[in-house]
Amino acid sequence: AVDGDRLWRSLMDLAAIGATPKGGVCRLALTDEDRRAREMFVEWARAAGCTVRVDPIGNIFARRAGRDPARPAVMTGSHIDTQPTGGKFDGNYGVLAGLEVLRRLNDLDIDTEAPVEVVVWTNEEGSRFVPVMMGSAVFAGAVALDDARAARDGDGISVGDALDRIGFAGPPCERPAIDSYFEAHIEQGPVLEDAGQTIGVVTGALGQRWFDCEVTGFEAHAGPTPMELRRDALQAAAVLMRRVVEIALVHAPHARGTVGQVQVHPNSRNVIPGGVIFSVDFRAPDDAMLDAMEQAFREAMSVVAIDHKVDVALRETSRFAALRFDAGCVAEVAAAARDLGVGAMEIVSGAGHDAIHIATCAPSAMIFVPCAGGISHNELEDADPVDLAAGANILLRCILNRARV
Amino acid sequence: AVDGDRLWRSLMDLAAIGATPKGGVCRLALTDEDRRAREMFVEWARAAGCTVRVDPIGNIFARRAGRDPARPAVMTGSHIDTQPTGGKFDGNYGVLAGLEVLRRLNDLDIDTEAPVEVVVWTNEEGSRFVPVMMGSAVFAGAVALDDARAARDGDGISVGDALDRIGFAGPPCERPAIDSYFEAHIEQGPVLEDAGQTIGVVTGALGQRWFDCEVTGFEAHAGPTPMELRRDALQAAAVLMRRVVEIALVHAPHARGTVGQVQVHPNSRNVIPGGVIFSVDFRAPDDAMLDAMEQAFREAMSVVAIDHKVDVALRETSRFAALRFDAGCVAEVAAAARDLGVGAMEIVSGAGHDAIHIATCAPSAMIFVPCAGGISHNELEDADPVDLAAGANILLRCILNRARV
Ligand SMILES: NC(=O)NCCC(=O)O
Ligand SMILES: NC(=O)NCCC(=O)O
């Protein structure tokens, strides 16, 4: 079994980088905090005897050699970037659970047949740069490296420049052969806790479509401009923001609709807004439902454009089809939970994860553990050390089975 | 008559400071651009033989001596701060029309009995700092100097620090005696243009109540969090933003309701917003109507708080009662227009102006001239040089009448 205390200590050490007063972490992708966290991981991986390689989009691969160097690696990992008001566990747990597995193999002097790699994927959160899950997307070939490097944050800084600045743009390299990929993660929702189960055997993930919706009206003075002459971009946007949620409710209980980000122009108290850009995040268990949701939103856009005398445009920023993980890897997770006598249940992920991209190039699965109150993307995010250790034990068992001893 | 060309040239010279690519001006209160514009005005005023004094809130008084130094001054003026995407005329016209009057008196070697003062009031726009019309409010005693200095912008910078930094916090001084105050301004609405009139004889102004409305929900992950468990601050805010406009429409055609500024926290695409602060700007021709509007909004807040499981708080940031200007000064403006044979009509200001504060300590009135399409608080703001000269001529006549020759 893994050393749960060591895993917890590493989680807390990493959480100190970008720590917020409310107990969370602010470590946006490719910032100085991200760089420092990456350097800490690299140091730990080297101390654990790994060779470390960085690819051109900044993904970090820490490899523990196998007896047979020709065999494809068994991979695990996740991300260490966070939301602006994120928690200590989202992503970080998957990376450090992987590292703990390697450390445990070292403790016990276990040689695996296949190499084992722990990966840190770049910019999973998608908060600073879109598309979300960028590093794994480039690795899997879903997004071109050049397109990813060209993505810009709200201040106009590109991924390419930010990567170069923190020194994590590695040289071009071939994609390594992969035997399988397992990712441990907190659930980020309330299902396991409600059901009183420790392990979520993740069978698949909701499909996602993300957009920027831009509404253009006409700036005018809030005092002398008669109500009926206004072309108020914010009022039109408010109707559409409500529609995003209403459309998700039509497809209850599995669909999701969220507006998380809003930018108002010129954002002055006594100016009727001339422009608003807001994000749309739709999720659903199948693509037909996503099609229907997108269609309903586009219809709402047309109606609002006429009613409010504004222009409305929609630009897609991320897209993933709904996904089922590899049946063999999923069974591996379920069997490990059964063998270790840990309460487990099947679950579908509402969040996107790097595993979704890696699933397109290797058999993959995920292991969920509960988080307190189902709360994530919040500084209050919390998890029970016992559950975290249980998830790492499942991961250890899956890796040992696939990498063979 | 004034020199319309000189007035226009000065307007264009001043508009170069903070000029935007779209032909507007961005010169927020107490920025370096504001400092440079202030310095230009002071230089021009000194060149016109004025003595210049700055008061503790940064209002600039340029005084042309009268034959009788004991007589209260006839005042005119406006402001030279602008909206983030403002125009060349809002405020700037009133200040430079006043300066043109002084220059014309110099050209013609006219000595007035009373002194004439041209004033630049600090932070009229209220875009960077609230309350709006801050300099004239402090001058009139409606806002305490310390409270004004303590006001902070979105970056946490205080008015006091910003004033000290640009070197425009003058020494304590007594409020000078004032005979009367006349302010020339573009209308910032479509009424004069629609009616084909050159001069608006401003009889009064709409009352105003400004608020910050803060909605507090709970941050959570946009993927795994079921729709029915959410406490989405932005969805609640969107309902309330719509109500601001709906409430104004109930009191059509004279009431106004605007949401101009919105801040979402943490403003990340895949985080259900935990907090939203948005501005509310209500205006109406009488205080009973404003009471009813505020009451209706507070009721909406209570309903939304329950429906959306959020907290909603309202904080007043500015308040002015509806106002009627001094009958004598208004008659002076009307008579000047009649004498000069310029088309004029009575009009109520939908915008707040420094004159609203000065009206509480001296007989006051305003002179409106049309602006193209009624457009203001927009980089496209424009005005006809002929109309601007006509307004300055009315101002000259009013000042000559009150200051006696
Ligand atoms: N796991 C996680 O928080 N991923 C971020 C991408 C998403 O919003 O689903
Ligand atoms: N004149 C003007 O634009 N004043 C700003 C204050 C207001 O919003 O009425």
C-alpha cells in the first residue's frame, strides 16, 4: 500500500505555491506560480530516480525505467495548474498520487516490466487560456501545437510567449508509445459522498461545447438617452445568459449550462454598454443533446438580436464529444477496488480531464475519490486523506497489473 | 460675439490629450492624462491674465479680476475628465466656452464690475471614482472632503492618493462668494436635434440614485455540479439587471434605468460565479418616482435572493434630488437666446452636471447645445462648431449681464 502521509505532505507542500488566504490555491497556467510548482515536481521526480522530459507544449514526463525499455509505458498523471480561486486537490492529487506510486515502487525495490510515466499536463483548467485541457489535446493531436501556442489570455499574452518565459517549451519529440493511462482525481461533484462510496469507477465523461458569445449594441449616456432608443448590449446579454441555464434545465438532469466569464465594454456606471462578451459552457451525456442545446441557443441569439437591436455572434472555443473509457481499463479499476475491499460505484465525469484526450491514443480510465460537499473550483475544496490514499492504492494496483512485475 | 474658430481649436487641442483611435477621448479623472489637460488649462488661463487657485479636492478656479474685488464672482465652468470611451465635448466644451468668454473680454478690453471665474470641477464623470460630480459636491458641501479623498477606484487607488500624485490637491481655503453660475454643455441626448433648435434653456435635471448591487452565491465546478444544487450569483444578477430596465419602463417616458458596470468573481469559464457586483443608475423627474423605483428594485432583490438561494445587498453610491434651476438665471439664458435670435426651447437635463451641486449655493442655470444624433459617452460624440459658438455667445451675454460692465 502507498504511504498516505507522504502523499498528503506532498499535496500540502505543492499547495503552498500560490496559496490564497482562504485556504485555496491560485496558480494559473504558465504563470510564475505554475513555473515554481513545475520545478518542485521535477525535483521530486528526479529524486525518485526518474528521467524527466518536457515536450513543446510544456507537458512534463517523469519516467521510471522498466526492465524492458522497448515496452510501451504505463502512464498516469493530471495537472498542477489551478483556477483563480481553486483548491489544493483538483489535478494536483492525480500528479502526486502518481508520484507516490513511483516512490512506493522504489521503497519496495519493485522492478516493473514496462516503464511507468507520471505526466503533468499543461493548462488543463482553461481558465487563463482556451482551449481547456490544452497540453493533453496537443499530445493527442486534437489541437495543433501552433494553434495552442497562439492562444491568448485576457491581457493578450500568448501561450507560446508564456511557455518560453517560464522555460517550459521543450524540443520537438515523437509521441511515446503508451500501454495504458490511468488518472486519479477528486470527483468535483456530490455523487460519491451522497452514496457513501470511496471510489468512483469512471466509465466516461459528458461531452462539452464552449463558446464566446459577443453582443454588440451602441454606447450612449445613461441619463439623456430615452429607454426606447437604446441598443443596450448588457440587457441583451442578460437574456442570453439566462437562456444558457434554461436550456440546460430542459435537458435535466444530465445536461449542464454555465456562464462563468463576462466582460462589459466600456464598463462605466453611466454608460449604456456598447459591447459584452460572455462565455458559454454546455455539457451533456450525448452529442445529440449537445446539438439540441447549441441549436436552441442559436435560436435565442436570433430572437434577442432582433428584440434588442443588437448584433450577436458565437465563437466556439472548446469541443469534446461525450466519451466512454476503455472497458478493459475500467474493469481494472473496478477489480482493484473489489480486491482491496473499498466501496466503489460507477460514475460519469461531469468535468473534462486530460484522460479524455489520452483516451483517443491509448486505453484509459479514471479513478475518482470524494471531495467534501462535492465542492471544487472553490478555495474551500477539501478531501479526506484516507480517501486520497485509497485512490492512490487503486492506482498502484492498476499500474502494477498493467506494467507487470 | 465669441471667436468660434478659437474655441474650436482649443477644443481640438485639449482633445489630443488622451485621444483614442476612434476619435474619442479617454481621460479618466486624476490620471496622467487628466494632469496634462489640467496643466494645459492652467497655462491658457494664466496666458489670459487669470489668477489660478486649486482647492483641496482639485477644483481649479481661474479668476479674471473685476473692477470691484469685493463683489461675488460670476462663475462658469464644467469638467475635463472623460469616460473611458468618451468624446471631445462632454465637459470640455463648458470649460473652454468659459475660457473663450474671458479671451473675448480681453480682446475687447472689457472690464466687468464683478470678477469672472472659470472653474474646472474634479471627477465629474464618476466613471473611475464615485460619487459622480465629486469636485462640485465637495465644493457645495454635499460630500465631505475626507469621504471624497477616501473613495477608491477598481484598483484600490484612493482619490486622495491620486490627487496628491498628480499634484492637484490645493491648500484649504474658504468657499468664495458667488453671484451666479452658468454652465454650457452639449445636450447628450436627441431632443434639440429632433426639434431643430440650437439652444436648450435647461430648467432642471432628473433626480438620480446610484447603487452597487452585490450578489453572493457559491463558487462551484461548472461540470459535475448538478443544476438544482447551484447558487449561481450571475444568474441571479442577470434577473436583477433586467429588472433595472423593466422598472424604468414602468415609469416611461421620463424615468431611466441602466446597468453600466459588472464585475464577476472569479470570472472563469468553468466556474459557477460566486459573486457579482453591478451598478444601478436610476433617474426620474421627481423624487416620489425615484422612491417607487428603488422600492420596486428592493422587492425584486428579496424575491431573487429566495429563488436563487443567494444573498443580495444594495449600497447607495450617489444620490441627487430632482432639481429646478434658479428662475432668474433660466430667464437670463432664455432672454439671451431671444436677443441673439437663436432658436431655443426649454429642456430638462437627463444627465447630472456640476451645476446641480452649485445650484445649492448660488443661483444657477445651464445652456445646452445639440450633439450629433444625441450621442454622448461614446467616442463618436460630435457637435457643430456653429452650435458651439452660439452656446458660447449665450454664455458671454449671461456673464456680461450678471457681472455688469
Ligand atoms: N477537472 C477539471 O476541473 N477540469 C477543468 C475542465 C472542465 O471544466 O471540465
Ligand atoms: N454630463 C455628464 O456626462 N455627467 C456625468 C454624470 C451623469 O451620469 O449624469
